[in-house]
Amino acid sequence: MKLTVVVPSYNEGSAIRLTYEKLKDILKSYCLTQKYDYEFIFVDDGSRDDTLNVIKQFQRFDTHVKYISFTRNFGKEAGILAGLAYSSGDAVILMDADLQHPPELIPKMLEYYIEGYDQVVAKRNRTGDSKSKTLFSKLYYKMVNHLVDVKLEDGVGDFRLLSRRAVKALLSMHEYNRFSKGMFSWIGFNVKVIEYENQQRVTGTSKWSFTKLVQYGIDGILSFNNKPLRSTLYLGFIMVVLGIAYILYSLIRVLVVGIDTPGYFTIISAILIMGGAQLLSIGVIGEYIGRIYYEVKKRPHFLIEETNIERVKQKRYWEDKYEA
Ligand code: UDP
Ligand code: MG
């Protein structure tokens, strides 16, 4: 039995040492008693600080440490994908580098894995988050679950254990836009949820700005199905019905009362509403076309500049052909 811990890290020079020390302590003692083997895969996502150097220092004294360094910042999803693709464990744990995902939960996750769960998910509560953020995300998840087919849950993120089966399932999904929250839910399997107390990051700053969050939110709605397209169809249908009703009403009025010319208000309202509805629909279609554009290019998800994983070294670094 071997465990892989994947840690995507971007500009985490200040936090990653603490994370590593803590992880190492826990895994060393736990895996020794259970006779498990383990490895860490640190994915340096094109950091501009000394993250990579710090990781390389770990690797000098600890053969369990593997690293993959990208040529530039490809985003967390790419980091997770690379970690999964080059992991060799029977179970893989995904974890942030800032200790917001407490490593103390790992033994408990492994217990559930041994019990036969394919996904063990750690769910955080929202203590310490600002009230507005909590409310906003609550509303968001309420709405989004009406709009998409897979179930997305608040507080459930990337901190989870995946069995080899589940990893294979994820790697068999080759889409370019990887919305992992939806993908984890999409693959299914038997899932166990354990809860933990929300943690603040140890040092450094979050890479999430408000606009990034909004974009992530839109991704969540659009990445998983064509329901938004369907709803523009409904919108068009409603508009046509309303339009016909209004035309009939005006026609009858003309026949009964005669023509009255002053109609600025009705005309301007109709133009504005119709224009808005059309722009909205074109926007939705555009979003999907944009996604199709990226999908058909079939670009690799990441490019590797440097690594100490033999299996990856044997390939040319620019080849992103991982096996499912
Ligand atoms: N991360 C990454 N690439 C990025 C942004 C973030 O690999 O482009 C990593 C980051 O180093 C951390 C994890 O993803 O380990 C979560 O990022 P962060 O803590 O900024 O997000 P938050 O916890 O605020 O959601
Ligand atoms: Mg964080």
C-alpha cells in the first residue's frame, strides 16, 4: 500500500516549509506503524519566489519528496492534474500548501479508504470567514445546484483522498477547462465526507481575487452542462409569447379605439428588453463557443520544466501525454 500526497504550490515559499514539516511528521509515524509507503509530489506552478528551491532542499534529505516544476503559472487545476497523472500511490491525497487543509486528518482519511471508500472528502465549515462571503457563497451554491446536473457543495474543496480507481476516472476526462469541483462530483463512486474546522492560511496571501472568484463562479455554472443554453431558449419562448400577447392587445385597441400615436414609452421598453435579452443569449452562446475553441485546440494542460520523477523525465518535457 502506497500513499501519494499532491501539493500544488504557487508562490508558497513562506508556507511550504511548515506544511512539509508537518506532513512529514504525520506520515512518517503513521506509515511506519501501518507499514505503508508514501511519497509527496510538490507541483511548483511557475512560482516567482523561492518555492522551487525550498522544495529541492527537502528532496536532498528525503527520498519521498518528488517535485514537478512548470514553465509558467498554469493554475491550480493544472497542478492537481500533473500530480494525479504522475502519482504512483494506491491512494492519492490532494492538499493545499498553506496548511488550510490540516494534515492531521490524513490518518482518518486513510481509515475510510481502507474501509472501501473511493473518495474521502474533507469538508470545512466557515468559521472565521467574513459574513458577506459566507452569505454570498451560500446563495451561490443554492442557485448553482438548480443550474447544473452534478451536485456542488459548499465547503467541499480539493482536500480529499482519491483511490486509484477514482484517479483513473479523473485522468480519463481530457477536457481542457477543468472544473475539478464538478469533476469530483461527476465521477461518483462511494464518497465519505468528514468535517473539519476552517483554518486560516499560515502565511502569505490567497491567490483569489474577487474577479477570479466571480469567474470561478461562472465556470461552475457553464462547465458542466448546457442548461444555460436551454434557459436562453426558454427566455426566447417567453419573449415571443409576451410579444404576441402585446401585439394582439394593441391590435384590438386599434380596432376598438382607433390609432393613438404617442407610444414612446412602449417602444423604448420593448427595444431595451429585447436588446437585453438578445445580448444575454448571445453572451451565453459566446461562452460556450469560447470553451469549444479551447477544447478543440487540444493544447497540453501544462508544460514541465524540471522534475525528479524518472517516469516523467524519460518523456520529453513538453509532452503532456499522461496515461489514464
Ligand atoms: N495554487 C496553485 N496555482 C495557482 C494558485 C494557487 O498551485 O495559480 C495553489 C496554492 O499554492 C495553494 C492552493 O493552490 O496551495 C490554494 O490556493 P490559495 O490558498 O491561494 O486559495 P484559497 O485557499 O484562498 O482558496
Ligand atoms: Mg489557501
